[in-house]
Amino acid sequence: MSKFKKLNIKKFGDIQLTKLSIIAFVLLVLNLWEDAMSWVGQVHWGWFLGAMILFALRPIKKLLRK
């Protein structure tokens, strides 16, 4: 419980909290729906890496411009 007290939720912006809630939702779906979990296990890891890079390009470009 002490770790949660140290975490100041006001420091997080709405975008970060939205990201965390989406991650939690995806983990919930994977735990509750066996077909989704088996699909994730069957897909080659490179597809997920490619999607991560694709989705991260724009934010990284904005970060480097500043």
C-alpha cells in the first residue's frame, strides 16, 4: 500500500492514464477470452514489433523536433 501512497496520480496526464487503462483492458481481454490469447501466441513477434515502431514514429518525431 505504501507504493500507492508514494505515487502521485496528479503527475500523470490524461493521456498517460488513458494508455494505462487501454493496457489493462487488453490484458483483461487476453485473460478472459482464450481465442484472443491463442491468436497472440500464434502471431509472429515481428508483427507486433512492426506495429510498435509504426505507432511510435510520430511521437518520436515530435519529441526530437523540440
